[in-house]
Amino acid sequence: MMRTSKIFSINVCCCFYVLLIIILYTTPLKANYPSSLIPEKLLVDANCVYRVNNSEVVFDSKANYTHTREVVVTILNSKGKSAGVLAIPYDGATKVKFQKGSVIDARGNTIKKIRKRDLLDRSNVSDFSLYEDSRIVGYIPHVSTYPYTVIYKYEVSYNRGMYYAFNYYPTQTFGRSTQLGTLKISYPNSLDIEFREFNVENSLVKKESEKESEHLQWKFNNILASSREALSPPFRKIAPSILFIPKEFQYDGYYGDNSSWKTFGKWIWSLNEGRDVLPDKRINYLKSLIEDDYSKIEIVKRIYEYLQSHTRYVNVSLGIGGLQPIEASTVDKVGYGDCKALTNYMKAMLKAVDVESKYALVKAGVGKYDFENDFPSSQFNHVILCVPIENDTIWLECTSQHLPFNHLGDFTDNRPVLLIDQDGGHLSKTPQYSMKQNLVNTKSEIFLDHKGDGLGCIKMKHGGIYYVDYLGAMRLAPEDQKKWLYNKFSLPNYTINNYSFKTEFETTPIARVELDVDLRSYASVSNQRFFVPVNLLSAIQHTPPRCRNRKNPFLLNFDRTSNDTLTINLPEGYKVESSVPQTSCETEFGTYELNCSVKGNKIFCVRTMKAYRGLFPPEKYEDYFDFYQKIVRADNQKVIFIANDDKE
């Protein structure tokens, strides 16, 4: 009996300890997200892992909605720190409700409980803003030991309708993976929601209808990180995402409709209507500017130059003013405005002299071509002006005091725009600079002495997307211009003696730069040999990064061309010892040709390179790398000369 009791006691103890172990190793793990539970595959190419990335958007009406976000993110290294920073923008039309937050270590122990009083509340006004009611509330974890995990949950209520396209990304950006991500949208059945799925398979797990509401829900499990490879296309093109928008909305009393580009454009027109009135004094002055028999292009140019000389850009983002331009009469009085106001002002001035123009919405930014043509919504961040003329169209960037007339540059080139008329919006496209326009042409001549030092005369032309780089330099003080030139060109051991900048106009503006330079040790001398580089300015020194197991396609944005002619004058008494470089290569990414010849004591080198735009599959990246590897080798060749000991 005693033996049985003892066995029973031991069994009870064993059960107790087993139960205790289960409690200790299961309950905290579920609640506190220890890093050890992250699936190994989610760590590949990841700087952080979203253990949870949930968004819920609830529309109460066309004018009100609430966005609730719950995030649990484990920061793996310093590159992933930004994912753990809480930053919630808000303004007078939004209300932020912080629900919970904490920072925990790798084992799941709480380092810091984040309370509302810990949050920073700061103005979100940009340096170039005059009026802006935007603020930001947030928290920055100060943790130096990795990995650690940050937990946030908050709610933002909006009393202005959603006029823009809402993007949900389970992984947010490159270098992040997601263990669990959900998007839920709830809305009254009187409201229609339009959505698009990108790189998504079988993730819409729930679609429910109730008496007065509709519900959509997507669920994502174990989404791997996408590495940011060289020349990767926009993130949406390669990562899972959901884009959605209500077809109707109300914003500060203005009713809008996203059913089509035409209806969306009518909403923009309603915001602008009646705001293009100028005082009579200004109208009379504008008419006096064009009293002579000017062509339509010259009329537009004269008024654009007046705009540039009498206004400056200042951001204004206050309430509906973030979308609605300041009245033209106000801009005329104060002399400043944002892109909406200055474009509207230019439009009003052209209207005063009977020239029709169109307010044009565009997504600006170098390389920002990510746009869904079949998804009517605000996918824009900038406004420019379109002036249709017979057999041509003029495009005007109204925020710049220095950009040449009818030149956009790579900030707004080659992308969709929405032209706004009284009858609505109409998609169009800004000009794409051609291979011929995106040019870098160089003509150089060098005179070398027996030490390999020399004098160089360089003449360059830069056009198309390359022009704007030089436009900024043209406005610098002389000493700053010289510093800019030294930073721009990678010539070894040289001194600029004289230089000049000027703009010429062909089909597009051309920056012409001329330099006179001293070159020290341009050619290297060894015993009786002279080693002379065949490329002065345009030599490509490095290939693109190597990606042997590339996963993403790669994007080349521009067609462009460069032509270089180099003449090198050698001192007397040398003859060619090595073969003279001749290289030719033609691929789907571009072409390259280098032809060198020697006549007497002169070397003539002509280099031509063309690069083609396009989206290419990942398996072709190795060919692209090989193409540039050949160019690097060709560009860095030298012609070897030896002292001529022949006696006459």
C-alpha cells in the first residue's frame, strides 16, 4: 500500500512538472513572440519579419472611415530598424487612438511597455511649406541588441472620404518577410469597393454580405522577403499587394466619383472651378506683353517666363488646400504658391490671352512609372500644365524658376497624366525623350609631353534627361561651379584652367560645357614605353552588381546614347608597339563600338554607345552583366608606344 502511494505521489509530481513545462513554454511563446519561433525560410534575405501585419478598414459612409492597424515586427539587424518605428501622420480631419504597444527581447521578455504618454507628437511640416496642418505621432524604440520585437496597435478615424488608392502590402517593402498578414474591408452595401490584386493567389479567403454591409478579407501566410536587387522594378510588380478604393466619396463637402477617369476628373474640376479669375490690371498687362504679332508658341513662352520671374514655389497643404489650388488672384498678389496654385495661375494667365491649356495631374519622381491605367483614382503627387497647339503640345513645369520652356526632364517625362476639362478627366502621356535627345557628346583633344603630362581641351553636350544635372550647376557661383566640375568628372590628377557653361536649344535644351585642363601623368612612362589610355571622360569603371541567382526582373528606364571623339597628340619619337583597340558589341540591352587608329604621332579614338530601355526577365541579367563587362574592359584599354630608335 505504501509502495502504491509512493508511486502515485511520483506520478503526480511528474504530471505537475510536465504541465508546468507546457505552461512555461507555450503560453509565453504565443503571447510574446520569441524570435526562435520564426520559420527559418522567413529569415532569408530579411532584415525584419512581420509576425503580424493586419489592417482593417471600415467605411461608415462616403465621408467617414477608420483604419485599424496591428503590427508585430521582429527587427533582425540595423537595416530593419525603420520597420519598428511608429509614425502616424494626422491632421485636423483625423483622430488617432493608440491602443497598445511594447518592445520585447529575443526571448519574449518585455523590455518596454509603450503607453500613450510615451508617444512623440510633432509637426510634420516640410522645410518648403508655408501652410500645412499635418502632424505626426510616433515612437522610436532605442534598442541596440538584435533581434528584438516591437508591437503596435492603433486606430485612425478620418472624417474625409478616401479619394486616393489605398495600398496594402503584407511585407511593406524589400528586405521584409511576413508570417501572418490580413486585410479586412467592411463597408455599407450602398457603397461599392473596387480592388486589384497583384502577385496574389487564393488569398481572398472571405467575402460576406450582411443586411446592411459587405466584408472582404485577404489572408497571407509565410510571405518570403524580396531582396532589393540592382535595377529591380517597382515593388508592386514583384510583391503581393492589394489596391482598393471606394467608387464614391465625399471630401470636405465635395462629392467625388472614382468610377472612371472622366468622373474623377470632374471632381478635380469642381475643386478648381472659379479659382482662375485674375484682376483686370494683370489681364491688361498680359495682353500688353503680346501686342506684337507673336506665334502661339511665343505667346506661351513669354507668359511662362513672366511666371518664372514673378513667382516662387512654396508648399501649401492645409485642409482642402492640400488638393485645391489657391485662387489665381491670390497668387498674383503674393507671388508664391504650390504646384497646384502655380499651375492654376499659369492656366489663368493663358486664358486671359485666349490660349487654352489643361491642368494635368502626374505622378512625379525619377523612375516613378508605377501607375494603373485601368484603376481610376488619385495615383498622383504633382500638377503640371499641358498646352495643346496645332500639331504639337507644350508641357510646362510651373514650380521651377529656371527650367527651360517646354522641358520636363526625368521628373515627369514618359508617364501617364490626367488632363482635366469641364467634362472630366482624360488620360494622356508626357513626352518620352528619344535615344537622340538623351545624349552625351564629347569631343576632346590632348597634347602630351615626354613625361606623360599634357594639356586637354574638352567640349561636351548633354541633352534630354542629362540636361537638368547641368542646369543646377549653371546657377552656382564660379568657385562652386569649379568644385562641382571636379566632383562630376573622375579624371585623375588634373587641374581646370578655364571652363564655361551655356544652354543651346535644339529639339530640347542642350547643356554645352567646355574645359581647358592640365593633365598630370595621363600616360604612364616605363623605360622607353608610353602607355596611353584610349578614353578620357566616358570610361565605365564598374560593371553592375553581379547577381548569379537573380530572382526579380530588371528594368532599364531610358534610351540613351553617348558619342566620344578623342584625339591624342604624342611627342615625337614614338611608334606603336601593341595592337590598336577595336571593339564592337551588339545586344538587346544596347550597342557599343570603339575604333582607334594611329596616324603619325596622333591617336584617334571614336567611341559610340547606345543603351535601350525595357523590362527584362531575371535569367537575362547575366547577359546584361557580360555586356557591361566587355565595355569596362574596352573602355580601360591602353595603346602601347615604344621609343623609335630608327635612324633616318
